[in-house]
Amino acid sequence: MRTTGYDLGIFEQAIRGYAEGRAPVSELKGPGFHLLGDHFHPVLMLLAPVYRLFPGPLTLLVAQAALFAVSAVPVTRLAVMVVGRWRGLGLGVAYGLSWGVQQAVDFDFHEIAFAVPLLAFSLDALATGRWRRAALFALPLLLVKEDLGLTVAAIGICLACRGTHVRDTWRAFRAGGVSPVLRQRLLGGALVATGVAGTLLTVLVLIPAFNPAGDYAYTATAGRPLAGLDAKEWLLFALLAPTLFLAVRSPLVLVAVPTVALRLWSGTPNHWSTGFHYDAVLMPVLFVALVDALSRLRPAPAGRLAVAACALGCAIGAFQPLAGLAHPATWRVPPHVAAVRSALDGIPDGAVVAADNRLAPQLTARCQVYRHPEVPPGVHPDWIATTDPDVRPPDGYEVAHRAPGLTLLRRSPISDPPHPPNVHSVPSATTITQGVTFEAAPA
């Protein structure tokens, strides 16, 4: 019961749509809301075949964990190459335990799960001079989320400039041939152009085409760079501290700039926090930049700093959500949670349900779920599922179940309310205490 409708339920509804050959519609966002009108993430179609075999929210969570695990392979391999086997493995562990990765795993499922391994493989190739491989892993980022086109452009800049000098390009041009240096610069320039064009196309054309309002909703949340300066300073410190601030010594840290800049420019406080999923895409960039910085040092100091970074990373990771696995209570289902799940099982498949944030993902695999209490006009749920113990049934509804943690209201067989049910409760109590805020959608 730790997952939420925002965002696990939303993404499950979209992937369920793909799996059933429909559009990625999320009723939790609104009636008939096409999720490509919120963010551009057609990469989610890749999960449709898996979801058909194993329908349910757990499929998304397992897929996300697997993608994060795969991202550790190139980071660890590069670290072993630079600082040796054991130190490199230690840095790989520190990456896997990094707070950005753990916070993302702890907070539902998000499309950026695909970006993390793509960035890890692209940055690994960039660090080792495999330019085409770096570009091939960078380009699919355009299908993960609209803002990652700017990250693709940053990778292109690093690719064009890494290990080359302007005079080398000029000499190759005058010689009339296409030297490896010139090809490298052309490839980098193509990535820059493709990344910028991809972001502009998705933000200005594709997303508005799918959005019911015909625009890009998150433009309105930008433009507050001076808001929350203390939180933003802490964010920058928290990002660089696990690398001993060595990441800034590598040019590869430039790849993190677009994501960080967009977050600092945002007016949404969640974007400045160190919680949620926003920092996961930065972890492979920062750790590869750390390893690249170590490769520029002499072996002895590089080895000592690698050990220090490993120790610090593991220490930070010990205070993150993964630490909960050491507590026996984590592995037990509390009786009241089991009772809630049992009661929800009584809702028939295909029913139209208005559910609280914490209850929604328990139902999205088999019901048409809307967000409670903000039931859209014209929607008349068959059931209302809420954690409010004092809720009063609206006209046309009756109490079907009331117990700690769950109240189920069932629509009376003879009722046909002309308006959506208006349940008199305190809707924010549940969501705010769970640390979730309802915005247009977490970006």
C-alpha cells in the first residue's frame, strides 16, 4: 500500500492501453486523457508485451528495477578499467546504492527508468572514445521524455569536443579529406541538432496535439530561478557530494547540465527536492564523470579517492530506502493491509471506481479508475474507495464496507445521479501525510 495512483497507477493505465491495442489513456489524469499529451514517452510501448503476459503494477516495478540494475554494468565496467577490479566494483556498488537511484525505486514507476541505462551506456562509450556507440545509445532518449533531447544535445557537444582541438579539424578540412577527427565533430554536431530539434518538436507540436487543452502544461511551472534557493543549493551539494565533488573535473558533467538547469528553473518545489525520481537520470552521468576524473589522476591518488568515494557512497546509501530491507516488518503484510486488499477484491473486474491515491494502483489492472475525490463531471463511479473512515455516502450510494484503512461505497442499483458524487471528506489529509502532492503531473 506504499504505491500511489500518481504515478504508478497513471503509468499502468497507459501501458495497459498499449497492451490492449488502445491509446495510452489514463483516467486518473482525466476522462480520455491521452498520456502523450502530458509527457512524450512512446518508449513505454516496449513494456506492452511483458504486461500482456504479467498484467499488474508489479510488472512495472520489476521492469524498472531491472533497468536500473542493467545501468550498473557499464558504470562498474568503466570503473574497473580505470581504478582496478576491487575499487571498481566498490564504485559500482556505490552507484547502485546512490540516493538518486534508491529514491526513484522507492517512488512508484516512471518512464525515466529507460533513460538511466541508456545514459550509462552512452556515457561509458563517450568516456572510452567509442563515438558511434555513444550516439546510438543517446538517440533513443528522444523517445523517453521530451526534455531529454537537450541531454542528447549535451552528449553531442561532449562528443564533438572530447579529445580534439579546433586546429585538428581545420587541418583535416584543408587537406580535403574526412579525417576521424572531422567525422567525430560532424557526429557530435548531428547529435546536437537532433536533440534540440527533438525537444522543440515534442514540446511545440506533438504533446500539444495529444493534450486536451492543446498546449504543453509544464510551461506554466517554469520561470522561477530565484525561488527556494536554499533547497536548490542543497540539491547541488547532494548531487556532487557522493563523487567527492570530483565529477566537476570531468567535461562529461556537462551532460547533467540540461536536467539540472530545467529543475532549478522550475517553480515546482518537488523539482528541487532530493526525493522522488528526478535525480535518477543524473546518477550515471555523475558517476561516469567521477570515473573519468579519476582517470586523469595518477594511479595512487586515484585509488585512494576511489576508496573514499566508495565508502561515502555506501554510507549515504545505508540511510536511503533500501535500508528498510533489513527490518523484519518490511517483509510482513500487516493484517489491516491484507484486509484492505481482500475488501478491494470484492470490486468486480471492469467496474468504474473513484479511488484515493494510495488505493488506485490496487485496482488499475482490472478496473477503470478515476481519482477521488476529484471525480470529473459526467463520471458516475460504480464504487468509491477511500481511506477516510468518516466519509458520508453521497446521494445514490451506500456503505458496502467500512474498516480501518478502507471505506467502500457502492452505487445503489436503482440510483442514477445526474451529477458526480460529492463526497464530504478531507481529501488532502491522506495525500499530504503520504508526502505526495497533486499537480498537473510530476514532470
